[in-house]
Amino acid sequence: MVETLELVFDFLLIFIECTSLYCISKYMPMWHMPGHHIGDVRYSYPYVQDTVTSAFLVELGFIIPIASFIVFEILTNKTHSKVYAFLNQFTKCTFGILFVLNIGTALKHVSGVPRPYYNAVCQPNVKLLQQEHYIAVNDDVICENTKYHEAIRSFPSLHAGVSFYFFVYLSCYYESRWTLKKFVLLKPMLQGLMFLGAIFTSCSRITEYKHHVSDVIVGSALGILSALFVIVSATDFFQRKPNIPPSNTNQTKVD
């Protein structure tokens, strides 16, 4: 009964986070950074299609954790209810990633930092550019293309935040649950692959002109710190004690 109430409460928190994320994305005012110079090369890069798309990142964000939880909480778990153990890990991981998305999305709206490809999407009015020394970000008068709002959501990088969150969270999860005595290099190999994936995703955001270096650094830090926060405050990853065989009470005492 207690386990059921705990899961109900966890899913309620996840629902609240989803609602919060929707409201932030839909209704939070879009502030903008003070105007920047038209000739600033930081905002004049071409628009390039994503190598690591948001949809692909979401798919991996579901497949890899769920597969991991199935293996360690259902197939090998012998101490708790298998369904409860799986759902417990799923809710904790999901809570953390929604925490990252809520904070990151709010920061995007508050900061309004232009992306490196801002001018390519904004398509500034040439006649106005001859009169103005600076371009006002988020100004419909300046931009001929009215669908430019995504181009002022550079800070921080959520791709970096999400990928590093999963790297830290799942690496610590494997560290606490891994019991395989053979093939000992399999665990660090999986952890290393996730680290390389997070690095590749973050670097691609810079090389494809989607983010500035500072955006990726802050996004990565947000993901890492959020994962550590959830691990320390809400999981048992580093609280499990090794099984100690009961002492033999019939041992002969030594005088």
C-alpha cells in the first residue's frame, strides 16, 4: 500500500512538471537580450540541419533508460517487487529530466540570447539596416521572417543538458546495480559510450551553429548537477550495503 501511494505521488509530481513545462513553453513571455550589432559575426552563421535531432534524443532518452531498468529491476532484481522497482526508477529518472527541461526552457525565455544563425532566420530588413546601427532581437519590425522566435532561444543548450544528465544518471545507476562478475569491462564501456554520445551531441551544437560555447557549457553543467541532485536526494544508488552473511553464534569463545 505504501509503495502504491509513493508511485502515485511520484507520477503526480511528473504530471505537475509536464504541466509546468507546457505553460512555460506556451505562455511565458519571451524576453530578449539587448540589441546586438548587425555586423556581429557571432549571429551571422548559416542555418544547418541538426545531426542529433530533438526527436532522436527523446527516443534514446526513453529506450536506453527503460531497457536498463528492465534488465536490473525486473530480470535481475530479487529484493523488491519487480514492477515497483521498475516504476520507482522510471519516475526518479523522468523527474530529473523534466527538472532539466523546466529550468532550461525558463532560462531560454528569460535570456533571449540569439543563436549563431539568428540573422539567417530573421532575414533583417535591408532598408531598416541602413538606418539602424543595431538590430533589436525579438523585434517584428526588424525581421522580415516572423518565425524567428526559436532563433533567440540559444541559452542554455538543452541538447547538452539532456545528454549529460543521462550520462551521469545512468553511469551512477550502472555503478550501483552492476553485479556481473565476468566481462568486467562491459560496464565502463557502456559508460564510456554514453560519455562519448554526450560529448558528440554537445560539440555538434557548436559546429552546426545552433549554440555558442557558453550555452553548451552551462547546459552541460545543468544536466550534470541535476543528475547529481536527483541521485543524492531521491535514489538509493550509493546507499545499498553489501550482503553480509550472518555471524555464527555457535562459534566457540576464546578464553
